[in-house]
Amino acid sequence: MRANSARRPLEYNRPSPRTGTLEACVPRGVPRQRTTITEPIEIQDHSSRRDLLSALKSSVPLLITVIAGLGCYGLFVRRSVWLSVVGYSISPAERVLHGEVPYRDFLYNYTPGTLWLNAVLMKLFGSTLMTVNAGLFVFKVATLVTLFYVTRRLTNEWVALVPVALTLAWLGHQYIFGVVPTQYSLLFVLVGMGLMLTYDRSGRLGWLFLSGLAIGIVLTFKYNVGLLLLAAGTGSIAAREVIGRNGEATLSRRVLMAAGRSAIYWAGFGVVVAALMAYMASNGALSAMINHFLHHAAEYSESRSVPLPRPKQLLPVIAGLLVVVAGGYLVIRRAPKLFSAYVIGVIALGSGVLLVPGRAYILKQSAAAAVAYLPLALFAAIVLLVGWRFARSPGGAEDRQQWWRTYGAIITVGLFTLGAYLEMYPRADEYHLVRVLPPVFLLLVLFIHLTLPAVTSSFRHYVEGPSRPALLTVSVPLVLLVVAGVYGTWRPHFDGRFNFRDRKPLSIERARGMLVSARQAEFIEGLARSIEENSSPDDYIFSFAQRGSGFYFLSGRRNPTRFVWWRSVGIDGQDREAVLEMIADRRPRLILLQDSLTNKRVRETVISNYHQVSAVTDIAVYERNQ
């Protein structure tokens, strides 16, 4: 009895979480007194603060994108003047501003979207180079933000910074703010791609129409790219409806579904094209535009084509890649703890080879060739991956739908990227290549993001924590691409002391605020001064020199011919004869003639009717005889 009556520890009641009152924690067996709190308990709700912090955190990558775009592009918005392109894209825009119509009044090798846009900007803000460059600056930043947004939807906000970084590393070849159609149309390429991806997720037909509308706008800047992207979007719709969706529907029903959806996409495209055609027809320029494009396309591909670098230039990169892969395999097998150090060493060595000036020229040349072939290699890899996965799927409706859910996005992005990439043909030079790289970078990041789980899984055989070596492995090509871009597109703008080469301000009115090299400043101001001293603003001038064509705009003088460039392709012999007859009649006040022009008839016609009044470097200024 005494043992049983030993005092046991007191046990306490716990507060009930389900009642609206708090019960005192008293020992069990002790009479309880219920205490009721009459005042409501105030519980702070931190959800709104958490939501705000989460929103701020998720917006950091977007903020980084905007600030980086403003900063990087802002460094170059005032630097360098591409005189040939001023003559080809800005001078004709001023002619549009004065009421002229492309193809009817002058020849232009692209659809007129660039001219219309810059004519509006000059009407609103004045006819200066800074007006045009400011408009292009807005387009480039908007393109960068759109690239970030599309990538974020397919991956996440931090991964989306990778194509942004690659795009900013590859700013542009020599002339970053060259006024060419691709600089404007790329924004709408990405918008059309994003809208197509939105349709794929939601199935709402309105997104298809808007995507077609965006691609129609692309056509107003560059007709061949617009048509290529129309085909790319149609292919994406067909793949989705015939292969990836519609369950157990018969093939004929799926084909009809694809045709109906494609018709909506084409309708959006057709709205813009119909407006373009109606405008050109109402101004008597439609047939001239179509005839010029048909004639220009064939002649351009024959006379101005530039092939990709020779494949043998890839051999040093391929050999280096094989050595690096073999070394990595040995390290991961024999000393897996050293693999991270090995990858970092590879990145450091590759960066050193690319960045050190005056060294390893063959390797630098091979790296440049590898970048040129990167899009083709990427397209081939995606075709093999997607085709292999499709071939391995059992083939039922559920399997097809799962295949499309996994690979539909990369198929859509790949088709749109291919359409944009083909813009560089038949001129596969560095100017054209760098302009089409942003969607290629998006596709590359998406491909790596899609294959990263398989890469991570392969490392599980050798290390316990496979995520880090897998990330380091896929980061190697990305980091080296950034370094190659910095070397290829940033370095040429700086001298040996890391000062900008273009830092001499121009004083002529229409180029005020622009910065160029001392040599180019002397040429531009000297030739502009000679034109202004020997003519008045109402006078006509004509330039046989491509660089001289920029002075129609810079000196505010008019071009009396249908020619933008004398050497432009797609121009028939009658138009050239008309120019020579005009010179024989002494209609232009001044003629600009370059030393390199060897056409005997042209030189004789000019010298017979004009006399030289000055010369600036290789361009002579001739004034008509009285």
C-alpha cells in the first residue's frame, strides 16, 4: 500500500487548440476553474508581408535584366556611325518623311517597316542620328526583356538570366546600333514565339491570332523572315494538333483540326500583310515592290552570298573538346573529388586562350567558326533528342500527349529559331550571325535545362552528390560563349588602355552628340563641310560611294535618283542608264566619286560634265560645270 501510495509526478492538462478559450494548465485531479478571456486574441497576419517579399525576390532577375540592358546598350547608343547604313536606312526614311513611297520613288531591298518607323520618330523628335539611335535603343532593351520573359516561362527567373547574359556578351559585330531591319524585327519574333507557347499551354485560339499578327509585323521589316516564321508557326501547330493532342481522334480529324488552327494563325498574319498591300497599292507601288523583290532575291543570292567558315577551321576546337572530355572522364573515374577543380581549370584555360591578345590566333579563329556552326549543331542535337524520344514512346494517345508536354516547347522554340536563323542566308557573315543569336541562346538554354536531369543522373555512378558536377559541366560551354562574345564584340571598341575608340564628338548638326574615332570624325566633318560649302540645302547631290550615301542625310541634301546605293543588287540596266543620263544633263549640283570606282563610262561621264572641287580621303567631290 505504501508503495502504491508513493507520490507520482504531477501531470498537466494541455491547452485545447480547438476552443475559443484558453484553459489554465493545472495538474490533473485538481479541480479546474474555467477561465474565459473575453477580449479577442489578436493574431498577426504575416501573409501579405511574405507575399511582398516573395514578389520582390522574384522580380530581382527582371530588375537585373533591365539594368544590365540599359547599362550595356547605353554605353554604345552614341558611339560609331555606320555611314553606309545611314545612307541605306536613314536617308530613305527621310525621303518617306517628305512624302515619297518606297519602290515607286526609290528602290529598297527590304519591306518598308524600318523606314516607316524612323520616319515617324524623325517627325516627332527631329531628323538626327540620336533620334534614330534612341528608338533602336528602346527596341533593343525591349527585345532583351522579352527574351528574359519567354525563357522564364519555360524555365525559371534565374535560369532566364543566362540567355540575357549571352546576348549582352554578343552585343553586335562592330556597329552595335546599325539601323538594319533585324534589330527591330527580332522583338516581334520573340513576341510571336511567346504567344505561340501561350496558345500551346492554354489552347485559346486568340493567342494564335495574336501570334500571327506579331509575325505579320516581322514581315513589314523583312519579308523573307516573315514568310519563314509563318511556315515555322504552321509547323508548330501541325505538330501539336496531329501528334501531341486530340487523344484518340482519327488522323483525318487531327489534320482538319490543325488546318483550322493554322487558318487562325494565318488570319492574324494576313491582317498585317493586307494592310501593307493595300497601302502600297493605293500609292501605286505594289507591283513595283513585288517585281523588285523577285528580281532582287535571285541576284542577291548569286552576287552577295557569303558562306559559313570552312569546316576544317573547326578541327582545333573539336580536338580540344575531345581532350577535355577524355580528361574529365579520367578525373571523374580516378579522382572524383578533383572534378570541380578540373572543370574550373578548363574554363580558366579556355578563357585565357580567348582573351589574351596576340596569342593562339588559330584557336581564336576556330572558336569563331564554332560559334557560326553552333546553331546548326544545336538544331541537329534537338532533332535527334526529340526523334529518339518519340521513337521510344509506346505510341498510344497518352504517350503522345506526354511526349508533347515534355518536348512541345522546345519544338516550337526550335522552329521559330530556325526561321529567324535562316535570315542570315545567303550572307552568313559575322554581321548577320550575331544579330540572330538571341533566340539561338534561348534554344541552347532550353536544351540544357531539358537534358540536365540526364546529365545529373550519369554522374550518380561516380559521386554521391551529382548536382554540382553536372551544373559545372553544362556551365563550361555557356561561360566560354560569354568570354568569346566579350572578346569578339566588346574588345574591338576599346584601345590598349581600355578607353573607348569612339570618343571624338561630331559637331555637324544632324550627328550632334555622336562619338566616333578621331579618324572618322575628320572624314565625316571634312566631307560634310565640303558639301555644305559647294551646295545649298535645296540642291541635289548624288554619291557613287556607299559611304558617301550617308551624306544625303548628314548634310540635308536630296537624292534625285531611285538609287539608295549605286552598287545595290536587284537594279535593272534601265535605271542605271537613267542615272548616267541625269548626270550628263547636270541635274545634281554635286557628285561624290570614290577612287575605287573603275567603271570607265561612269568616270568619263562625271569628268565631262563636272569638275573636282575637293577630296576627302578616297572620295572626291565634283561640282557641275556652268
